[in-house]
Amino acid sequence: MTDFSTLPDCMDKDDLQKYFLEYLEYYAQGTGWADRNKALKDLLELADRQWHTYELIDAGIKESLIKFLMTLIDLNDKCSLDAILTAACYLGLEDVYNYIVGSKAKITDPQILAVVSDTEKEIGDTISDPYSGMRN
């Protein structure tokens, strides 16, 4: 599998799509999901590069990522929840973001709740458009 951290910082959306598909094949459909931390680290590498394209992610890839991330959400794990929220914000994954924000009442750890609340304040209702406020 590709080491996503070695990819160029700036990439074409079409090239990135191939890597997202590789990611999904390995993690969402293969056995790679067993290493949650590695899966999230790799996703953040791709999400950051996608965000820098200033284009929305492919709808089919978006849906597959949403389904996969929903299986990884652990409201008691600060590091993974922070990574999932970051990826959701970079990629405009509304369903993932809305689920986490809507689950605040279930979060008992004040540090985790602060991460979610801070993200909610920063993002507001612009989750579907990661580039909100950047356009003229």
C-alpha cells in the first residue's frame, strides 16, 4: 500500500481520487481497519491534500468515507474523535460531523466535549463546504 505521507503536498483531484480508492480498498474493505490509528493518520494525509485542491471530494468517495468513519467513531477516544472531526471538516462529511455534534450529550469526558464544542464553534453550519469564507 502507498505511504500517503510521501505524496506531494499539492495534487490534482483526479490523482487524489485514486489514492482515496486505494485507502478505502485497504481500510474499509480489507483488514487495515483493525489499526484505527494508522487508518486515521492515513486519512488525514489524504484529507489535507484534498482540502488543498479547493475542490469538493467525489460524491461516491465521500459516501464511502462516511460509511467507514461511522464505524470508527468512539465518543470516548479523544485522539480518534479529533482526527475524525478534522477529516470530516476538510472533506465536508456532514453526516459524520452531525452525528458527533449530535452526540455531545453522550460524551462525559470534558476534554473530548471541549474538542467537539470547539470544532462546532469554528465550523458552525459550513460543514458541507470546507471552503466557506475563502471565496470572493
